[in-house]
Amino acid sequence: MPLTQSMSKYIISILLLLLTATAWAQQDTTRVRPGDVLVVTTDSVANDSSLIIRDSLEVDTVLTDSVALSDSARSSMIAERDSLHQLRFGFDISKPLMKLLTKDSLSFRETFELEVDFYHKKEIYLVAEGGWGSGRVDYPDLSYRTKNIFVKGGINKSLLVRRGVTDWDQAFIGARYGVAFINRSDANYETDSNAYWGKIVGTIPGRNLTAHWFEVTAGTRLEVWRGIFVGWNARGKFRLNKKAFQDLPPYFIAGYGKGDKNFIFDFNFYLSYAIRWK
């Protein structure tokens, strides 16, 4: 039995979530844990309360369950962390995968989504997203096309306490504002024959439309190699200009979802690369 779009969406979501959880578990085994043998320094802490582990590539300040940083050491760590800049570029790989797995001769939709985020300070990331896509329906009684580009902007707030200055893993919540510029083609339709009017065939003229929506989102980003991240977003999307789509809504709005829905739940899985500098 061929997969439907909704079935493939849930299957891909579950598989990618399991992949992220596995990677995170493996990553966590390389972290410093309470009880590990560390090199102790006292140059920036009070009462020897900060433990430092060193390797050939990085120096991380490690917080354990049994020790706490002094105010001066904590301020020093925050200042050092916020002096680092990170710019990360991501591509949603789940949407192309879903397109490959679904076959539907009566409808079609595709979207390509990109993400850029920049570390501001105090675990706040400024986020810009964008992309393009298209959709079509070829039902016996209705056929038309849609295509659009979209942009979104907002912030993410990481909820994880970093284990060191170079720890960039995230579990976050965020918000977005999105806008899409849509072209809907002429829509050809026909009605069933009846004794009075027979079969009616007609065309609804195409239109250019604009969609606005607000999103709340939550997700993760996990650094699996230096500068390379995997992670996902779950999103709730609320359309703001409902009255603009009362005629014939777009079948699909890239960046948002089904054009006839005022609320959408969506999921993304990103492969990302980050560059850092002081």
C-alpha cells in the first residue's frame, strides 16, 4: 500500500527523533560527569570550587552536582561565552524525504526550507528562515496550481545550562512571524450533471495572495561533530489573515502548510553547519 503524505510525515518524524535521541545519548558519554578525575585550578575561583578539564583542543569550565562557581568565576565564564559568535546554516531534510516517499497522482506538494541563526547573548539566538515551494491538485472536478516563497523571523531561547564555553548543544523554545507571497493559478472546475442544468464547467481566475502567520516552536540542536549539527523543530502555526482565503484557498503554502487550515502543526529536521569567531 503506498504511503500517504500524512503517514510518511509521522514515520519520518519518529525515525528522525530516534536518530537525534541516539546521537545525543552517544554524545553525552563523552561529557564530563561528577566523579571524573579533573585538573583543579584556583586562579579564578573561590574555595577551589571550579573544576577544569583540559585536552589538546579546548578548555571547558565544568559544573558538577557538588560544586558551584563563585560570582566572579561565573561572571568570567558568561563574559567569555558571550564574546564568542556563532552563525549557523541549516537545511530541512525531512521535506525532500517526505516527497520521495509519497506517491499521489491527484495531489502534489513540495517545499525547501532554509534556516540561519546567530548567537546573540544570554542563550538567545536570532533566527531567519526562508524557502520556496509549490503544490497542485488534479481532482476530476477541480484542478489548479500554487507556488510561493516565504520568509520568517524570530528568536530561540535555549533552556539547557551549558557544561562549558564550547558546549553549543540546545533544547529551546522560540517564536516566529512568517509571511508568504503566493501565486494561485486559474482553477478549472466542473459539476456533476443534473436534470436541470446539466454539467457546468468553469474557471476561477488566478490570484496573487499574501499569507501571514505566527508560530510557537520547540526543538533541539546537537553538535555531532565540530560545527556540524542535527536537530528538529516542532511548530504550531496560527494564520493571522483568515479572510484573505475565503474564495479558493491555495492547496499548499510552502513554509506554512495546507492553505485551508487556520492552525497547522508541523515538524522539521535540520542538518546544519556553524562557523564561530571571537
